[in-house]
Amino acid sequence: MCGLIGFAIAPRASELYWERLSHDTKRVGAPYISNQSPYGTAIRIAEGQGHIGAWWIVVRVAAAAGYLLFALAPFWFTPHSVGPREYGFH
């Protein structure tokens, strides 16, 4: 809605922004704007890819384990008083 209001007020400026400037990452001045992945974040925190060591594998394994725990927790922590038709590991 705000984009449409801006186009109604200043159509040429809106056209310039949406056709050219919104896709130009160089105007932001940040060299990392295109890599917003967790690995890219780790590279920025460690100040370079050369400083990323084997600990990155540990971080990935811990993230995967956390995801599995989050996904499987409802199966393990269900109440056991409903009866035989309840879901979960017993």
C-alpha cells in the first residue's frame, strides 16, 4: 500500500527505485549484503573465511540436533492418560 501511495505522489522516483535502485546492493555499502546464510554470518563474525575451522562442523551438528529435538519433542512429551489411540513413543 505504501508503495502505491509513493507511486501516486512521485511516479518517476518510484519507478527509478523499483526498477534500478532496489536491486543495487553496492549503494548500501556493505560487502556482505548478498550472503545472509548462517555460514556467511560466521565468516563475518570470525573476520574472514580463513578463520573458520573445524568448529563450524560442530555448530552444524548441534543445530541439526536442536532441530530434531524440536521436531520430535511433541512425540516424547505427550500425556499418557488418553488411552491406546494417543500418539507418541512409549
